[in-house]
Amino acid sequence: MSETPKSCLTPILHLLLLILVFHSLTATSSLHNLLRSQGLPAGLFPDTVKSYDLDHLGRLEVHLEWPCLSKFETRVYYESVVRANLTFGGLQGLEGLSQEELFLWLPVKGISVNDPSSGLILFDIGVAHKRLSLSLFEDPPVCKPQGTTLFF
């Protein structure tokens, strides 16, 4: 049997590496398109998205470069991995996202857009449902690493 020369494998490995890198870049940029296609605003996740996975059951897992703080109407904290069940018009069973309310950090359990024409998005923070303007979520928010001062 003849062996495959290393020189033949090198171009194949380079091609595979390029495909993986391209897929990663495409996946990151398409998260916002995915959200829009599901009736959600593109700016629910910050500008620090590294990659995401979506399985056949609608389980979404978003990977960020680092845990970070941002602000919509109040401050929000994203863990480095945020998970949710993606349905049309909603993210349910959210894990990895918290919102500050009256000096308390409350986990965001769900996000939904029931009626896009209302211009409102609903955040389920457990003890209450908070309505925010959809216009706050048009673009991905800037997200600063934890410990960085936010000047909003």
C-alpha cells in the first residue's frame, strides 16, 4: 500500500481550516438575521458575540467573547454563554442574562414580542414583566467586560 505524502495533506488541512473560519464568521454575523427571521429584534445580543449554536429543537446557545455589562433602559449583564429556547417571537427559558432593577440583579427568564405593531418587547424577570420599546433593540448593544465602568 502506498502512503499519502504529507505534501498532499497540507493543502487539504488548510482548506478545512479556511472552511471552519469562514463558517464561524458567517455564523456570528447571521445570529442577527436569525433573530429577525423569528420575529425578534437583531439587537438582543451584544456586539461581543463570538458564535452561536441552534439545534433542531430550537435550543439556542450564544457564546460571547467575555461576560459583560450593557444597558437598554437599565443595566443588563450577559454571562459568557446565554441559552434559551427560540420560538417565533420569543426566547423562553433564558439562562445567562440578568437585568438590574432597583439595585437588584434579577434573572431574565424570557423575552417576547407578542405584537410587533405595538412597538413593545416584553422581558419576564420573574416577579414582573417589563415592557420596553423595540427601538432599543435595533442594533447590538456595546457590551463592556465586567469591572469596566459604564458611562451611559
